[in-house]
Amino acid sequence: MVLPVWMKGGKPISIPISRSHIVQIPIIPLLLSILVLGFIYQQIHSKTYMTYQYTGLLNNGKQYELSKSPFLVQPKDFLPPLPIEKPGYLPNPLNPKLPNQIIPNSVHYVYGLKDVEQGKKGEELPYYAYLAIRSALLNLQPEKIYFHYKYLPTGPWWDLIEPHLTLISTQVPNEIYGKSLNHFAHKADVLRLLAMKYSGGIYLDIDIFVIKPFDDLLNFPTTLGMEASPDSRRAALDPEGLCNAIIISSPHSPFIERWLSSYETFDGGIWAHHSVVKPWQLARSHSEEIQVLNERAFFWPMWHGDEIKKVHEEKEFDFEKTGQYAYHAWESLAMGYLHKLSPHSIRKNDNSFNRMVRKFIGPEDDAVYKRWKGED
């Protein structure tokens, strides 16, 4: 057998083919050939292993071949969506309030996303929103309160509270994972999750009144509260969902990451699905990632029936005695009561809501209110 020049050299190996014919192969070229063939096999095997391992087709070391069917969907086509990159405007996480806590000592509000006509200023910050922010300032004592906005509010109550805030001009998203975000409320839903993902802390809707500190909730990566169903036939553990009006989260918590990724299936026509229903679905599948509080912790009394009327016209409900952390004032439904609030009316009218918010009246509120109404 004649070998190429590059294969000559080294002590040959004799391989008998027949009694009269013996093939001699040099040892060094043989070893090199074996190494090259072994490398090629290893690369093919490695890629096959990684593909089957990632797509869940490897079971106890056994490999399975994907079908060659023309209907096969390739694994790369249904991978989870890529993480959303950190927007440049979001601040880095602050340190927790206490050494044993993991939640940054910050509060976040998202406000002023509604479009404003060119040449006009943002809407006036209402008095009840001012009181709500003061409730967080006094009871949570955050290092910073981040106010994420597109258009800044105006008015005397804004002027009074603005020095206590860290303003963040936000980039309002119009879509997420290719799904359109048409309503400002859905844009706000995404913005709060991005703030929790990259900055962490406590997110609050502008109509959340903080009744007591959240300190005993700050040792778990994510905490949400149930929103009770308006259907009284449903059990306590069958709520409407987990309401995103209050979110407590550490940066990059697994649950927040998962919640954001779920927006790959967002449908703006289903109003509260991704803000209330979806987090409850995720919590039931990934209970190790989230701390769930019952409906009495943040969002009680509810908005249905006569609950709002009772809170603002009667005095039977005592927010202090319930031990709850906060009250969601359901502003869109309670606006008839909330817009009439003044320092004087809160002190004068003895009802459940007024008793709860009296302690949040600021030292300058009476004088500012009189100037605002032209009563000086």
C-alpha cells in the first residue's frame, strides 16, 4: 500500500491483510488521523447533547432525535423572550433600611403619562394624592421617593410635596415584545415592573394610603397582596388576583422577571389580565418565588357594593384596629369623595377614611388650601 508523503515517518504498524499481503501504517499519522476524527465526533456529539438538553429531550443521559417533519417547530423559535435591557433613566438599587432586609429603601410612583396638549402644563396634583405620598413619607421613611413621570403635575400640592421627591423623566413604552401598549394604564403597568426589576423597592399607586410600616415584609424577594373577587360565592383563596397597585420587590427577583416575560402574551383588550390575574396564575405555579398576603393586607375594604360609601360616610370601619398595612382608595370609583377633601373637611367629618388620613395633613396645608381657594 502506497501512503502519501505526509503520512510517512515513525515506526509503522503492520496489519496483515492476507498471507502474502501486509499493510504497514506509520504510527504518528495514524494517531493524528484518530485525533482529528475524534475531535469531529466530539463536536457533533456536544452540539447534539446541548440541543437535546436545552429542549428537554435528554432523559437520564438518553438522547432522542428530533423529527424531520416539515411541521416541526425549532426550539429556537419558542425560547422565552430576551430580557428587556435596563432603561438608562432608572436608578441603581439603594441599600435596604436594615441589615437583615433585602428590599431597597425606596418608594416608586408612576404618574403623568396621559398626553398633554402642546403648550399646556400637566394636570394639578389632587389633595388626596398629596396626602397619599405623605403617608408613604411618614410611615415608610424611605431614603428616596422616586417619581417617574412623562408630564410633571402642577398646583399647590405638587409644590408642597415635590421637594421630598426624586424626579425621573421616564421613557414611556408603546409596545412590549411586539404587543402594542395603547392605554396609559398599561404603559404604567410595564413601567412599574421595569422599576422593580432594575431598582427594586416599594411601588405604590398614587391612591395608596400607607397605614403602618412595611418592615416585616422586606425580607422576601417579592410580595404582593390579593384583591378579593366581587363575586361573594368565591372562596378567599379564589381571589380576583394579585393587585399590582402595591409591589414590594428586590432587584432582579425571579418573580418580577417571570411576570415581565409573561407580557409576551399581552392583550390590551383584556383590561386587568396582566396586572391582576396573571400574577396570581404565576404565583400558583411558582409559589417559592413570591410571598402572598391575603385580601385584608392592602386592598380592604373593596370597591364593590356599598364599601366605598361606607368608608367615606360611616365610621364603623377602623383602619388602625385591623392592623392592615395600607388602604387602596379606588380613586376612579371614589373620585366624588376624594376630590372634595380639604384639611378642614377631614378634621370636621368623622368617618372611617377621614380618621385614617388626619395624621397625614401637613403643617402648611390649611394656609395653602386657603390661598388655593382664594379665601385669604
